Amino acid sequence: MNDTIRRKLRIALRINWFCYIGLLVLFVVWNLFVPGGSLALWLIQTVPLLLVLPGLIKQRPRSYLWLCFILLLYITTSIVDVMMPTRGWQDGVMVVLSLILFFSAMMSSRWHRMQ
């Protein structure tokens, strides 16, 4: 049973990093290279994610839980923005990445504690 938990944790950690970096890249592209973006909005979007980065690097379960709390804000705002007819593709990508990261971070925290 311990081997299956380790395997699940390894997969979840890869998914976490893929989505985490994907969100950061999305914010860079969205705010710094697409017309209408701004440096201030980029900072507002990226700083909360960067606050938990040291704990994620050290693989602390509590950091994954804090990441889930932070992601709830991203999920809420992106779902509201997806429903607006004037918004672009970025909001849809943000919903998908945020939701996947939320569930994988939640399960990573749980599987870390089960080891």
C-alpha cells in the first residue's frame, strides 16, 4: 500500500509543478506580451503563488494546503471571467490549470501525510 501512495504522490507532484509553472507562464504571457496587460496586474497575480514556492520546493504538506486556499481565489475569478462574453481564451486556460492544480495539491498534501 505504501508503494501505491508513493507512486500517486510522485504523479501528483509532477502535475503540481506542470500546472504551477503553467499558471506563472500564463500570467507572464497574458500581462506582459498581450495588449492590455500591465505589470501591476502581473504582480497581483503572481505574488500569491510565489509566497508558497519555498514550501513547495521543500515538499511541505502545509504549503500545499495554503496553495489550495490561494487557488480558490483564482478559480472564483476565472470562472466569473469565463462567463463574460468579451473575455479571451486565457480565462479558460486559467480555470483548467487552477482546478487541476487545486485537486492535485489537495491530494499531494493528503498523500504526504499518509507516508
